[in-house]
Amino acid sequence: MGWAGIKNGELMRLAEEEFDAFVTVDRNLSYQQDIPRYSIALIVISSISNRYDDLKPFGERVIEALETSGPGSVTLISN
């Protein structure tokens, strides 16, 4: 998307224009931004790293969260 280096507030604004949900491993994003003001769901994965092997076990739960999360909501997925 060419969004490397874009700060969180601007990133959320851009994402809400293109997507229904934003999936991240940045656990601080929900505290740094006023998520309910955005028309996008935020799904935060709490993993030991952002390596594929560490994130892979969360796949099914992310899909479930995508199906049930609405605009302005924050869903935390952890072990």
C-alpha cells in the first residue's frame, strides 16, 4: 500500500477508507488512538513476536474476530 512510515492516526484514517478491519500486533495502538471515532474495527494480536510462526496459531481466532467485530471496536486476541 506504500504506507511505510505513516504514523498511527493517519494510518487508521487511510485504513478505514480501504478496509473494514485493521489487524495489528501493536498493543499500544488502541491506547494511543480514539478507536471508536474510526469506521473500522481494530483487531490486536498479542503474540511473543510478529514472526509468521508465532502468528500462525492466531489465524482462526482472527477470522472469528473479523466476522464479529464492528466499526470502532477493539478486539484483543491473546494466548
